[in-house]
Amino acid sequence: MVDSVKVAFSVNGKAVTAEVEPRTLLVTFLREHLGLTGTHVGCDTSQCGACCVHLDGRSVKSCTILTAQADGAAITTIEGLGTPENLHPMQQAFNENHGLQCGFCTPGMIMSATDFAARNPDPAEHEVREWLEGNICRCTGYHNIVKSVQAGARAMAQG
Amino acid sequence: MYAFAYHKPRSLAEAGELLASHDEARLLAGGMTLLPALKQRLAAPTDLVDLGGLADLVGITVSDSEIAIGAMTTHAAVTRNDAVATKIPALATLAGGIGDPQVRHRGTIGGSICNADPAADYPAGVVALGATIVTDRREIAADDFFTGMFETALEPGEIVRQVRFPIPEAAGYAKFPNPASRYAVVGVFVAKTAGGVRVAVTGAGPSVFRIPAMESALAANFSPDSVTGISVPEGELNNDPHATAAYRAHLIGVMARRAVASARNTSEGEN
């Protein structure tokens, strides 16, 4: 009954082709097939946002998308944003504003925040808090995350 | 998740054939409800028919009298659409309050109404605005579409193409969201239309329903105070861990007043 599905898309700018079981979730493919373990599985119920990646430029929860649904798309994960030597402005802002403690939610926070900041170069605090509805952090109490996103958005706007 | 076969049709006709030729096939729209259900093994279709390749089902078209939204249009696209924001701002508010930003990037209007979750937002807007649901074989009036909890008038294999919303004179939506899921504990959509005032409630009962007493009171005087004292019998309302029936009955009145107030403010703002 079950065939495999052929997919072709780009991940962090590199072309990827694969044949997967239809039920393979995108987050499973990224982590277990490509070894991109920066994308985390937190709740696995599309609540927490630790699995956020960009699909054609928009943040989505990769635990609730089939790999097959991403066929033809451009996917960006946290590994595609910056490097340890050359952090993305949003990563730098989280670093400088102490926007993380344990760090588990951070990749998802940053993928969500960069999507938001691309359209909101100088967001108000309440706008950031509303946007982060889909990202749960159990350490920080969010205050420093909000500061980080505001600073990161301004830094991104300055290029 | 149980195993299934995956199909991505290139036309609506092909999607219909795939549904017809597999007894246990399900349509996949945005997947924001179906995929979690599959992961919990609450559903076990043999085949998924992904509508994601059908560009005809995506998009918003506007005329003088109505806004038509393709079934595969995401909540994010609806809430960010200038025409929706200008002509039916309450619908933009509704779409922008579903789930969270990432869910709104995937979830679709067609998926929402076909699932007919008793706590979903869209059914309230669809019914209050007197929308028409266009399928691959007919048109269904909103009042006839939602038939019960997770039940619609759709026949087996029938596919929703579009939802057409007449532009109202004024409309407002207010909901009391569950703090975790953002599903409506109670949501009330009020619309002042050419055919009269319509009030539709989601979240409170097994399926979306109208409140005729509020509609006639608002037709006489479109003011928040008009609905004060009009209540819905608790016995007909949901009683669950999220809220008691008595609390929901109370919230219906509060949300109805807020919906009317926001409708008045919006229409005054435009004038």
C-alpha cells in the first residue's frame, strides 16, 4: 500500500533530493536524514515552536508538516542563518540581551523572530509578545527574549 | 502515525478521482488539525490527497458586493489582505486570532470549515456573514453547511473550492480564547447585512448557532446594550474542562456586546 515519495527542495541554499516514506515529518527529515539537529522537537503537538523553520520565507512548525508537502520549497533552518564565528544579527541580539537560558527553545525563537523582523523593522514590545504566541520558553520569563527580538529587528534593518 | 500513501493531484478533477477510488482517503489542506490527529492515531486514512498543488484554490478576489476566498488560502493571507481589512475588518480580525503565527501560515479556511470543530473561529464568521460555500459540484448556504459537531453537509468526496462572503454594512467579532490553544471558549460574530442582522456563536455549543432574539433586538437598535439580558439556555451549551455551561452562557452575552461595539466603531471609523 505505502509507496515512497520523491522530494526535491533546497535546504539552506543547497539542493536536496530524497525518497521518503509519506509519513516522514519535515522535522524528522531535517534532523535524522540531513543531520541538522539545530531544529528541535519540543512538544511535538505544534504548540511550542522549538521546531520552527522557514518554508519559502515564512516561519512554520516543522513537526506538523510532511516532508512531502515541502516538495519544491526553499527551507531555511537555524544552521542556515549564521555561523559561530559570524552570528546572524538576531543571534547576536539574543547573545547580547541574555535572551536564553537553557537554549532549547532558542533556534525556534530565532527562526520565528527573523520571519517577524523581516516585516517589522522596529517592533513595539506588545507586537513582539503577540507574535511570540507560538513559541514557548520555560526558563526566561520572556522579558529578555522580547528585548532580544526588538534589538535583533533593529540590527537586521540596519543590515 | 500510521503509514499511508500520499498523492498530490494537479487538478480538482484528479483530486476528486483519487478520493473516489480510495475508500479511506482524506483530503490534506494545511494539515494543522489533520496531522496532529494522525500523530495521535486518532485517524488512520490509507491515503492522503494533498490539495497543496492546486493553485486555483488559493487567493482572494474582490467585487463591489462580495469577497471570495479560495479554500486553500491561509489564515495569514486573509488577515494581511488589504481588501479584507478594509471591507470586512472583522473577518481579518477573526483570521488573525486563530492559533499562532506559524499555524496561520499553514492553516486554511477550507480546512477549518470542513473540519467543523465546534470551537473553530471561521464557522462563526461564515454563518454570521451569510457566506456561500462553493464546492466542486454545488453551492451551499452557510446556514445549511454546518450540521453538527465535526459534521457538515458535504457529501463523500465533495471538495470545497471557495467561500464567498457578501460585504456587510458592519461586522464585529469577539472571542474569549482558551489561553493555551487560542480556540474559542466562546466566539460571537455579529454582522449587519442587507438581509438583516445576524449573530453567530462558536465554541459554546456542539456546532455554530445563531441567536434570533439578539438578531431582532439588534435590528431594532444596533447597540451593545440591545443584547443585554438576552441569554441562551445553559442546557444547550458545552460543559467541559475548559468552561462550564453557565460560564459559556455568560460569555456569550459579553462577547456579543463586544462584537457589536467593535462593529460600530469600525463602521464609524470608515465614515
